Amino acid sequence: MAHHRITRTVLGPLAAAALLTLAACSGGGSDDQSPGSSEPTSQESSDAGSETDGEAGADSSAPELEGVPDVVAEVNGEEVTKDEFAPVFEARLQQALTAVQSGGQAPDPEELKKQTADDLVDTELLTQEAAARGISVSDEDVDAELGDLAKGYDLESADALLTALEEQGTPPTQARDQVRVQLLVEQLVEDEAGASEPTEAELRELYARAKEQAALQGGQQLPPFAQVRAQLEEQAASEQVGEVANGLVAELREDAEITVHLE
């Protein structure tokens, strides 16, 4: 299949803020995480280990993939394959199993499969719509974004970031695909809704929410508002992308031909 599938900030299952989490783990900038980033971080950590921590990790979730067809879904004639489905599902399953160790609810593998298929279908719809509008992302755009991500976490270069990600189990090609789709969807959202800057009130509200969340997680102290303003602006932009993209997906689903082959 020609389309890339994994998004960073849109639709949730494997948001590429995983890149940020892994970069921080590799040695720089973990204290600079956005105060509103705790939820993406948990997803991303699971994404980081999805394809890798060795054969043992893959074997542990392999039985859950029994019965999954080679073609999981079809979206306007494009196939979502088992090979594309498996790493996404395994990442979600691992995340859910990790949550159980902290007192969370045991996952329902069948429900996770359905959610994963739905997310991949939604991402495919967005990539198809971007292509229909003539929106594309060049290799140079991907390189520039990786460079920006690396700088934000005190890494020397995009190559250093890719190396850190590979050590955590995300191959460079997969990381580049994540960034490519992130940029593609961001361009699609801007084409759909136009560019906009968050207001001061919106940033203050986001900061207040982050403080409440930190208090619930053991009273962690956040830096002053001024020190995290840039991260808040990025978080607000991410939320806007997600909101617009989800609305667009709902519209695209109305006219799309979608068949999901999971039982």
C-alpha cells in the first residue's frame, strides 16, 4: 500500500510524540516535556517498544493476532494489511498490559483490535484526502522536522534522534513515516480550517488543566507559565489538529467505501 499510516498528534493510537518521549529517554530534555503531554507520553512509550524489545516481546503478543486476516480492512479500494495492523495493535496491547500492573483494567484484545482497525482506517482516509487535494511532504520537510525535534531534546542532529529511536525499537524508516504523516495531516488541517494562533486565555486554560492533572498524579510541581509557554503553544496546536482532523474524518467516512474484515 502506498500510503503511510502512523500519525503523531491526530487520532491517537501511535502519536509521534513517541519520538519526543524516546528522544528524552535517550538523554536530553525530559524536563522540558509539555505540561500537557502526559497522555501522549504513555501512548508513545508503548509505541517505542511495539516492534522490538526483542523476539520475546513479539512472541508474547503473537497469539492475539491469530485469526487476523491478511487484509484487515479496505478503504476506497486501498488495503490495510495485517503487516501494517500488527505493530500498532501490539503497541496498544503492551500499553494496556502495562497499565494493568499499575492497577488498570485488563484489556479486551478484541476491542483493541477493533479500535486499531478503526484508527488505521481513519488515517488512511486522511492520507487519501491529502493526496486528493494535492498535499505532499518532501524528504526535505521530514529532515527539517526531525532536526527541530532533535534540537528540542538537546540532541545534536536528526541522525542522533533516529539513532536513539532505533535503540528503543523504532526503525528509522518507521520514524520518518510517522513524521511524514504528521506533517501531511497538519497541512491538510490547515487547508481545511486555516492557520490560527492560540489565544492567551486558551493557553492559560491549558496550563490550569495541566496543573490539575499534575496534582492528581502526586502533587508534581509545574514550572511557571512563562517558562512553558512555548510547550503550551505546541500542545494547543496539537489539540487543534486533532479536533479538526477528527471532524474531517467523520465527514469522509460518510462517503467512503469501508470494509473491515475482522470477525
